[in-house]
Amino acid sequence: MMGLGPLHTISLSAAREQAALCRKLLFDGVNLRVHRDQKRAEDQLEQANQKTFKECATQYIEDNKAGWKMRNTPSNGLQPLKPMPTGLLVIWWLPK
């Protein structure tokens, strides 16, 4: 059993519509939890594709620069980076 949301957030009519959709999916043989997880993954991928490489790189640097030991790291080294959708990138190496 899956909840549809808290009572103070979801109206009765919206809950009924969601329940009807869930019943239809169940009738079609769809696992509701798998369906929900796939929908979330699709939404996350769509949101990630909205970020540019520069935005991702800037965020990564801001999140990790406190742990770096290099003193000569340029503060504005991202100037030459051009906007590029991250959905086109394939990450093949991740630092430990």
C-alpha cells in the first residue's frame, strides 16, 4: 500500500483522482512502486539536463574546495567554460 500524501496537502478530489489512476495502473499490471521510482528517475534526469557543464563544475568546486590542499588553485578558473547540456556528458572517471 502506498500513501498519496498528507491530508493537509492533498485535497479529497485530488486523492480520488490519484487513487483512480493507481487502480488503472494496477489493472494494467503495473507495479506502482516501480512506476513511481521510474517516474522520479525520469524527473531527476530531466532536471539534470537543464544544468550546464559550467553550473555543474562550479557547484562541484564550491562543494569540494575546502578539502583541497593546493594553494595555487585559481579562483576564477572557470571563465573559459561554455554552456553545454550535462545530458550529453558521459562520466567515465570519478575521483575517490
